[in-house]
Amino acid sequence: MAEKLYTIPVNDAFDEHSECPICSMYKKLEDDAIAFMMGPSYMEDDIRMETDRMGFCKAHMLMLSKQENRLGLALILKTHLDRQKLEAQELAAKTVKAKKMFKKPEEAEIVRWAREKTCSCYICRKIDNMFSHYLDTVLRLYEKDSAFREKYAECKGFCQEHLGMLIKKGQEVLREQDLQSFVTLTAKLYTDNLQRLSDDLDWFTDKFDYRYRDAPWKNSRDAIERAVIKTNGIIQNEKGKEK
């Protein structure tokens, strides 16, 4: 059953023919996590306990702030801030001061706490737990499913971040006889599709030359948006805003 649950979203992402199917998988998990957070779940004690403790990263707080459920976000923030206040007050009282002039002071506990809280995110953790299974599934399907291997070979490659993640995961889980072909194919998909995008960007810039004003756009009209996915993994909506 677990196999089916994991393979469906992986196959769906590769069926989209996007610039990075791994980005598509991650974005679907992210959208689902935001919807979950802003649904009835925010009233559940165990979830609120975790969001109070972990908080949210900048990117996901921005996404939450754009949702329509303002009351839900206010309740989440209220109890989170209350906990942050108590923790900060307790740690501030323990702050270690330098005892000798010119001696570098020890890092205060509140400094470590603030740094760790900045990187802590309930939604990131929720996504990462499932995303790790999805990456494992990609490699498992590549190794055992000839139909998926063909689908993989026909995709448009991956963004820089997920190129590295796939090859790293391949080194961890693939048999030696499959690893070399996987690395070669994955790298070739990346470089071949960079060339395709580079050509599209060339034509996009040519279209600003009066000599090509009446020429067709070919595949270049959304070349910038697709190149942004390839370089930085940023999926945009129709208005060019990060989705």
C-alpha cells in the first residue's frame, strides 16, 4: 500500500513535463502542508504544541500570511509568541557576560536559541519527512520499473539543487551496475535542457530587436520563468509571482 501511495505522486510529477519534476513534487507537498496548517488542524492541541515550539521559516510564514484564514493564523501566532516570550525571558536571565576585558565572551544561550529558532519550521519538517520518501521512490522506480526509467529519460531535467540531491541519493541506494547509467543520464538531462533553455532565451532577447518584431515567439515567451525554475527551483504562477 505504501508503495502505491508514494509512486502515484512521483509518477504524476514526471507526467507534468515540467522543468523539474522534483520541484513539482516538493511544491505539491508544500501547498498541501499550507492548506493543512490553515484548515481545522490549527485547533488540535498536539499540532499547536508543535507549531508553538518550532514556529515557521520566513518563506512559509509569508505563505501562511497570504492565506484567507486570518483568524487561524492569529491564533497560531498568539500562542507561539506567548511561548517565545517565556523562553526568551528565561534565557535572557542566564546570559553570560564577559568577565575579562579583551576576552571574547561565551556565546549566550539566548543567542543560540534565536539562531536555532530562525531555522526552525513546522512546515519544513512536515514536508521533508515525506519528500525523503519521494526521493527514495524515484530511485527505486528507476531501478525496478522499466516504464518509469523511460519516463525519467524523457523528462526535461532538473533544477541545480535537485540534480545534486538525485545523484547523492543514487550513490546511497543504487546498485553499482545502475549507478553509472543513472549519473550519466541525469547529468545529460540537465546539460541538454540547459542548452534548450539557453536557446529559448537567445530567441527571447532577439525578439526585442526590431528585425524580429513580427517573427513568432516559438518556445521563448515563458523562457525566463522556466529558466528561474532550472537555476533556482522557483515555480511561478501566471503573474510571475512565486507560488
